[in-house]
Amino acid sequence: MPCPSPSSRSPVPCTSSRGCPACASASRPGTGSGTPPGSCPGSKRSSSAWGASDGFAALGVEVTGLGRDGRSYDVPGLCRVIGRADLERTLPQIGILVLCCPLTPRTTGLIGGEQLALLPPHAVLVNIARGPVVDQDALIAALAAGRLTGACLDVFTPEPLAASSPLWGMDNVLISPHSASTVAAENARLTDLFIDNLGRFSAGRPLRNRYEPERGY
């Protein structure tokens, strides 16, 4: 699929959780956990952080991925992959910033006040990674000042999100209770992965989704 031209892109609005009753009831102050209302019909989740790229591309979105330095990637839906050194120069071109990385010393504070200021005013930030990947105070300030259109947040610092947090009262913020990865088929997928890895282990073959301590994930 060819990448869309910049002129074909348009801002994507973000709504408050009060526009999604099931999300609002699951994520209201004092309910730090809960089961999401479900997933979109036919939705899929990948073990890779790139799992949503082909879905965005199918909607005509030009998708840029941030990868680890020194790695090469062949991922459906990606128009390009940048390294950490290119992040700041790329942010002014980004309309939807989706964070789905693990929390490591390299990703802690990845998006701070400096990076948020580089996003265009129509941008939306989506964090389904971990709270400390984003400077939450800087994000609140940017949202309150109208420097960002909105945010969709599944994770926070700390968790559960304090009832006194200004995020609860912002109409341009959607809050979910750390449930972005939870779908109806999750347990079946985990079971399938376990059974596959058991067979691989028995046969002496490489395991899928292996934890690497030196990387922290």
C-alpha cells in the first residue's frame, strides 16, 4: 500500500471518556482496575509494538515508527522507521503520537515537555505503554493550554490515577483503566502462545516472545 501524501492527512479528534459510558464507568476515580467493554469487531493485537501499523495504514494514515538504533525493520503499514536521534525533528509532522513501548531506562521520560512542545496543535497523544514514558505534568500543562488537541491515556504516574488529578476533568482526555491490551480473545491467545512455546522448548527450538534481561523486556 503506498503511503498517503501529507495533504491527504487530517486531524483525528479525541473525545472525553464521558462520551464512552462503559469507559467512563470503568475508569472513574477510585476504580483503578476494571474490564473494558470489549474490542472492535475483528480487531487484532500483536506481540510486537508495531502491531497497529497496518491498521492505521489501511485508514490512509502515513505511519512512522521509532525503532531501536542499529536495527532494521520490515513491518507492514510502515512508511518509514526513524531512530532516537530523529525523534525531535519528526515530531512536528506527527498528528497522532502512539506510545506502545516497554518501560526501560531508555524510554523513561521519552516524551517530556520539550517533545510535547514540538507536536503540532492538532496532535493527539495516545499512551498505552507505561505512565513514566511521558512527563505527566508537562502533558497536563500542554492539554490545559490548548497546545495539544487531546490525549487518550491508559497508563499513568502513579497508578491508579489520583482522584485529584486534573486529567479527570479535561474534556479533551479519554481515560481507560490500564486495559488497552485486554480483549475477549486474550486468554486464548496466551494459551496458544504457551502451547507453541512448550512444543518449541521440547524440540530445542527458539522460543517466541522471549524475555531479554539486558533490554528489560
